[in-house]
Amino acid sequence: MSRAASDRYLLEVRNLKKYYPIRGGFFRRKIGDVKAVDDVTLTLKEGETIGLVGESGCGKSTTGRTILRLTDPTDGEIIFQGKDITKIKGEELRKIRQDMQMVFQDPYASLNPKMMVGDIISEPIRNFNHQSKKDLKDTVMELLEKVGLTSDSYFKYPHEFSGGQRQRIGIARALALKPKLIVGDEPVSALDVSVQSQVLNLMQDLQEEFKLTYLFIAHDLSVVEHMSDRIGVMYLGRLVEWADKEQLYKEPLHPYTQALLSAIPVPDPRKRKERIILSGDVPSPANPPQGCAFHPRCQHVKPECSEIRPTMREVKPGHQVACHLYS
Amino acid sequence: MTLLEVKGLRTGFKIGEQVYHAVDDVSFSLKTGQFVCIVGESGCGKSVLSLSIMNLLPRENGKITSGEILLDGKNLIPLTDEEMNKIRGKDITMIFQEPMTALNPVFSIGFQIAEILHNHTKLTKPQIRSKSIELLRQVGIPRPEKILEEYPHQLSGGMRQRVMIAMAIACSPKLLIADEPTTALDVTIQAQILELMKEIQQKREMSVLLITHDLGVVAEMAEEVIVMYAGQIVEQGNAEQIFHNPKHPYLVALLNSIPRLGEKKNRLEAIKGIVPSLVHMPTTGCRFVDRCPKAKEECRFISPQLAAVEQGHSVRCLLYQESYPKVEEGGRR
């Protein structure tokens, strides 16, 4: 939850698409596309936190990675700090990466086990500016303290830390270059509840201190709701709803969002409720249903849902939804 | 009627020459038709407990060092493998966390279900086939005849977990142990599976022991809740007591540390520190002491006992008079 959100856009994403080709048949020709991200438009103001939620395979991680240009978008525009970074490459791209960093999901896989923690955290700095060895070490010590690790961690190796501590190392590494935007791809989903809250609190403190902007990707709606100012709900590569978090929780419009909210088990036996149980599984993104991708599982399905794909439209100020029920 | 009774169970792992206890002095009982949840974070011993009941501990270093596991009054611990094989899959069955790894990828679904029926019943082949189809239909699988011919990789995670449940209920077990059955699934699929488990449990009057780390799932499902921390039961009670009158500081903190939908909170209450590892477990005193906001000096020296503070509600914490050890057992933990 950021308090200092300004009105300037730090990041604008317009009609972002990322298709992965499916090859097969004679000469391994392209026979189709997996539309991992399909026509996603979103904006991030400076200092705010945007949450992206959805089930596995909905394209939320790919969206994050494409925004950071870790994979190349198929189509669309990514405008970061007023500059179109969709097509830049080489040195120019390398430079822009100083301002956008990522915290990964798996703290066991995202740290090099053969590197000392000090080297892991200082690597991004060494990559971009030339600091003296002493300055570098001071910076790293300061970062370690900021994320709540002791200074003797500098000489340790990742295996000596627990999951939560490793995630702190990952956060320190992301902070090392004082970036503007941090993409957190499920940063707490591998952690235990008691440790999860430590890391979430840390991320909020750091946001306030360094005026960070977060793109927070997670499948856990209650975590996203806690962290974010505005939330986008994704289903099969598309944004289906986009709203302020209070609005989204109070009045979810899209039937998928409603089902998602109702499926979350509430830690209170007095609130056992009649849930909306969706039938069936998430269809394969390689072969999404015609029309609205959600219509085979939707309770309120209408005839046009299987023919015309709904587009995002603003139903209320700041509340967009892609559903025929509201057109 | 009591179906399962675990008494003073201690399960240890040998590391080097030392034996470290992952489950330490756990006692509880389960009635016929009861739905009990065991909740705890990773490393609290909840999975080792379930493996102990099933007698599936790794042979090379895992061992039950003391205690009793009574199923219908019969102790399971001294049983030989052959005797245990007659019970596993028939009286007690288990659903595992990873539906991907729990099914054998090289055999068809039909073969794997038939295997259980073949081992535990005297049904003929055509009977087994029709029973398999019936089972798959019960767990809500569409086109069961077709699914029988398919292989695990052709099914989605939710479908695989349904197949696992079908296999688990094939011989109408008395007790079903489900070890994090929905952790690998998406929330909407999780809701489906939980609903299915509840329905089956009520229809068959089966006892279920659900092991999970998710307090939300516990609140939805459980009648009776057992909270574990570092190998011990720290609190036990019915769902209402656990969620609305938590006693142990660990449980209180845990409930406060989860973000809840629709609740405005700027900061979550975090529990400082981490769960002590098996090797570094304190030998005397409370195991939560280093992370506890209410720790007293004596918490380091006196090991609290699990004791009832009200009807059906027990806690292991020195904040409550009842938890002080009754007799000083000179030096024994």
C-alpha cells in the first residue's frame, strides 16, 4: 500500500501481446500460437503498487517478464518513464534495466549457490558503475541492514539461509541499483505464513523509503489485496477486470473474479459460506474457447458470450471489466 | 467411537550418530466419521506424523522410537510389512500433495485403480472395471470409461487429484489421510476438491485426517483442529475454539499474520525469526520461546505440557497454569 502515489505514469503498457509459436508437422512449421499474453493494457503510477492475480497459466508471470523485456513482446507498446522500450536493444536496453528489477518466486533457484551473498548483492552494482571495493562493500552492508540481515551474511552462501532470508537477499539484490520499478513475481508464495508476513512488511517499508513502484504478481488474492492499490485479474492471457482494490473486493463485476473471491478459504469457521464452485478446468491457452474465454465455466453465460469476445470497458470510474453482462 | 488413537508418538531421524525427533510426544485420537485437521508450517512434523501412521517412513534413517498407534484398538507399529500392506489401501488410505508424482506415469488410470481392487478385494475383472467406472463417476470425472484408458499426463492437476481420491476410497477405508491435497492446485480447483472431499466424507461416514498449512482450508473443513509447531502439538480444540479463542501465542500470531480479504490493515503482524531446525531444536523449555512475544524467563527451562484449559481445548504454554509439568521428573525433558 503506497502512500505517495503520484499522477505521473511510470509505466504504460498498451495492447501487449506475447505469443509463443507451436511448431509441428512437416518441417516443424508453425501450426498455432499459445497466446500467453493477449492484449493487456495497464498503467502504473509512480509509487503505487499494482497487483496482477490469476490462476496458473493465465499469463501473469509472462506479463511481468515481458514488461522487463526478459522476453520480447510479439506486439504492443511498453512505455517506461515516457520512453518506448518495446524495441530497444543492446546498450540502451542494458541501461534501462538499472531502473527495473525483479524479485523471483523461488528463493532456492534464484540465487547462485556458488556465490557469496556479498557478491550476489553487489553483482548488479559491479555491472553498472565502477565503485571502489571499499565503497561497494559499504553499499552492500547497508543493503543487508536495510533488508534485515546481519552484516556477517556478507561472507555466507545461500544454502546457509532459510527461505525467508533468501528472499531478503533477493530483495537486496533487486534494490542494489536503486531501481524505480520492481516486479515481484510471486515473491512470497514459497514461504510459510509466519515468514510471508515478514517479507510483505519489508517490501512495504522499502517502498516507502525508496519511493518504489511495484508490480506485484501472485495467485493469492488476499496477499495481492493487502499489497496493492489497484488490481488486475487475468484469465487465459487477458485482463478481465481492473479496479481499485476496495472496489474490486466490495463489488467484483466479472463472474470469474466473483468465483475467485468466493473460492478463497476464509480463516474463520463462522464465515463458512456457500461458495461459487466453478466447474471444469482452465482451458489450454493454445486452444482457448471462442468468444469470451471464460464462457464454458461461467454461471451467467449468454448466447453472445460464445461468439463475441468482450473488450475491456469502463463501467464505473476506474473500474474496467471485460464481460457482456455489463455492455 | 474412537477409530484411531496415537499415544506418545516420537518419530526420529538419524543424522550421523544422533537421532533427532521430528515428531515428539504427539498424542491425539480420532472418532469414526470425524474430520480432523492438522495445521502447521513446514518443518513442524505434520507430514512425518502422517507417514508414521501409514508406516511409510524412509527405512534407512527414519524410525518410530516410542509410542503407540492404535487403529480400532490394534497397535500398528509392530506390524510386519505384509500385515501392514493389508491395512494400507484398505483401512487407511492416503492422498498426497503432488498428484503428478503420486500416480505412476507409465500405467493407465484404469490399471492403477484396478491394482488396489485386485489387492484388497475378490472381485473379478469385469466387476473391477465396472467398480472403477463407478468410483470415477463418484468423484465427478466426466466420461469415466474413456479416462480409464488414459495416462496421468493426459489429465489436469485437479483431475489427477480426483483420480487419487477415487483410488483412496476404492475399498471404503475407515480413515483417509490427506497430506496437503490441494496445495498444488489453483484456488478454484481447490474449492472443487475440498467440496468433493467433504461430500464423500459425509456420505461414507469416513474419518478424515487433513494435513495442511492453510488456515483458511482448516476453517472451511475441520471439526477438530490440531496445531503443530516444531514437532509438538501446541494447541488442540474445535474449529470455533481455535479460530475465536486461540490461546497459544504462536497460534495467535499466526492468525494475525495472514492477510484477510476485505480487511484494511497497513501492516501485518509478523512473527520474528524462523522455525528452529531439527538439529538446533532446544532440548529444554518451550520450542517457540525465541519467537514468542510473551516469553518469560522460565519458558527456557520448563517444558510446558499439553493440558486442557477448557472443555476439549488444550494448549501447551506456560501462560496457562495447567501447562506446568505436574511432577518434576528430574532432568527428563
